[in-house]
Amino acid sequence: MNKQRTKGENIYYRKDGRWEGRYAIGRKSNGRIKYGYVYGKTYQTVRDKLLPLKQQSDRMIQLYGKSMMTYSEWVTQWKKEIQ
């Protein structure tokens, strides 16, 4: 078991004996971060499952940005800008 986690790593040992990892998948309507979860019997298993999911999440952020705006808010703003 690692003594020190890397920055941004969300892997925890649960009371039921499993490891849990979480990753950001977007924002809720109230602006808070929405998380996805993965589980495994070992730390390394969870870490291996989590890596591609975090990379995919990072690619989506690069593609779409970190905007907390809803689609309807974006359309309203866009209409104001083109007038």
C-alpha cells in the first residue's frame, strides 16, 4: 500500500475490503463535480482501471472546456453575441 498518494489521485480502501477509485465525469446542475466510480480487490487493479477513464475525461475537458454553462444558457449568450 502506498504511503503517499500522487496529486489528484482519488483511490481509497473501503471498509468492505475493496478499493474504490473515483474520477470526474462532468458537472451537476448545481455546479458541483459529478463523479464516476471504479472498484477492485487491489490498489493496482483500481489504478489500472482508473487511468484510461481519467485520460478520457481530460481529453473531453480539452475538447469542450470546463464551462459550467448549460446548453440553454450558452444559446442565450450566443444569441446576444451575434446581434
